[in-house]
Amino acid sequence: MTERSSRLTGFATLSRSERLDALKDWLPEGTDASGILGNTGVLSGDLVDRMVENAIGVMPVPLGIATNMVVDGEDVLIPMATEESSVIAAVCNAAKRCRATGGFRTSYAGSLTIAQVQILDVADPHRARLEILRRFEEMRDLCNQVDPMLVELGGGLRDVEVRLLDGRHGRMVVVHLIVDTRDAMGANAVNTMAERIAPVLADWTGGRSLLRILSNLADRRLTRAEAVWPADEIGGAAVVDTMLEAAEFAVIDPYRAATHNKGIMNGVSAVVLATGNDTRAIEAGAHAYAAQSGQYGPLTRWEKTADGGLAGSIELPLSLGIVGGATRIHPVAQLALGIMRAESAGRLSRLVAAVGLAQNFGAVRALATDGIQKGHMALHAQNIAIAAGAEGDEISRIADAMKARGEINASMAARLLAELRT
Ligand code: MEV
């Protein structure tokens, strides 16, 4: 066996096909890596190379459409990119069941993004705090010089907050720049502002600036959605009651809340990815927000309405953009934004929140009634057949046969495939 080294000198400077050659000792035997990775689809090879370092190809994920959605009185179709079956079906189903009550109503707190500047070794932090607040206008001028285009579009520094935090290295002065980033997610704009203003703040306070970076706990970009599902749309009063009991579990137990919120993020992240936005930023913000009371809890709330229906609501920070980053250069992201008519970051955020709520409705209803596996495995049966080696029309024949037997698993798929082929 040859000794392999991960020290691939000069790898970054190679072309994509040269990179595959350089990987030959690492590729699983018998794989046609250039066949799998050679075609980069709608992303030109050049774009792939510019988007990330050491690129060898793309990782395609299915893109589907959530139908039936009505958001703020308007019918919308929402593209979702996900590798998980039943995610899109659950949203379509939940949206259909609340059309009669008008679908989803939403609100959006605005596009204020927070950047943090950490200042250490300040002798008199309280005085430093007041000094910074007093000089807000100077700060605004300096910060706004960083991105004149943003200012032209109505954005820029709006406010400053100064927090004093005690840690093992003494008291820190933490300055929040609160910047209206309009239709952008805004990371680049606020990070540049933070880097520009940090030495000035260090000078004013007599301290030493260290970190200068945006916060993903985007609690100035809260987005909310709510909807009501009539009892007879969801299986009657008994189902409403069991769904409330199921939802309460997430309120009192972080183990359950993590899974409850994971289900919400199935929908949220799928729209975020489809639009070329930063899924990790949204995930980090959502989970941090879910823990803000000190106990990690659910992002949604469920109640019974006066006439026995089920009212659901969601609130989460959504730092999304429709300009900048991959959103602008990825043709699928552009198309997705066009399909959903998301003409502003606010509208996109509202649609994403509505999908998160629909997703949670679907999961809680399934869990509180049949259990999740029945519907999920029915949709997943084709994937299991493919994993067992089925091809062409074998796939649906094996999936259907597994469903008919009520046994959907890898060994059944392998057995049926062997039978089919003999
Ligand atoms: C699976 O991807 C998501 C669920 O676990 C969500 C939930 O439990 O609420 C079904």
C-alpha cells in the first residue's frame, strides 16, 4: 500500500481535472470521479472555481416546490432545496389545510444587522461606554463611508449599543454597531464597518480592540408567522388536543425542543439554500434565539382557538438577503427568488418563516397521530430501492412492493430486487 499524504502541494493552483488526477490515490477503487464530478450543471466550471478554493465539482441537491402556500393574502410557490424526502410534501399538506382560514400572516422587524467590536483593557469601562454613545454621530459618519451604495439605498449605521461584560480576562466593552443592511444579508458591509471603527474605539476608550465581526444572533431581524388550522381540517378536536400535548413536550424539554426545531429548520434551511443564502448563519441564529430565555425551547407556539381550531406561530431571527453573495451569482438562486416573487429581504424572510411554521405543523401532526415513519418511509421507499441497486422501472416496482407489504427497509429491498431479477 502506498503511503498517502494529505499535503497536496500546489493543489490550489491546479485546474479541476488536474486536481482529480492529484487525488487518484484517494479515490475509492472503481469510481469514475471525472464522470461524477466533471459536469458542474448550471454552475460553470469557472464559477465553481471562483466560489470556493480547491474545487473539484458540485454536490447537487434536489430542488422542489412547496405548493398551496398563501402568505399575507397572496398565493406563492416556494422553491426548497433539500436531500430529505417528505420535507416538501409536509409543507404542501400543511399549507393546504390552512387555506380556508387565509393561510399565513407574517411580520418582519426589519433589516438591522449587528456587528460586534470587542474592546479589552479599558481602565474605566462605564466612562468609556458613555464616551462611545456620546460620539454616535462621528461613528455614523465613519461607518457610512465604508459603503456609500448602502447609504444611497437607505441603509447604514442606525444605532449603537455598548455592553459591559465580565469574563476571565476582566471587563470587556462590547460595542454593537446596528446597521440597516436593506436587502443584503450584510455580513461584508458590517464586518468592514467593524474593522474600520475598531481602532477609533480603542483610541477613544484607551483600550485594545480584538474581535470585529457580525453577530449571528440577529435579534433585530425577527420574523414572525402565524396561521390557524380549523379542527376539521386536521382530523377533529381529538387531534387538536394531542397536537397541543405533543407541542408542549418541546416547551418543557430541551431534548425534544432540539428535534422540534430541527424539523422547523428542515423547511427554513431548504428555502435558505434554494435562494443561495447562508444556511449556517440562519441555523446558528435560530438556535441561539431558541435559548435566549436561558432554557433552550421551541421556535413555535401552539394554542387552541376559541372555536377549537389550532393556532400556530413562529418567531425567529432571519438574516437573509436577495442581493450579494451566492444569491446574486447562482443562477438557481436567482430563479428561486423569481419564482417566489421575493423582491425584498423582508418578503423572503416572511416566506421562510411561513415555511418553518408549516413544516412544524406537519411534523407535530404526524408525530401526534400515525407517527412519522408511515408517511416518511412511503416517500423514502424509492431511495431505499435505489440504495439496494434497483434501476429504471425496478425502483418503483420495488418501492410499491415494499409499501404493499408494509415492510420498507434495506433487506426487503435487496430481497425483492433479487426476486425480480431472477
Ligand atoms: C425529521 O427530519 C424532523 C422531525 O424529527 C421533526 C420533529 O420531530 O418535530 C420529524
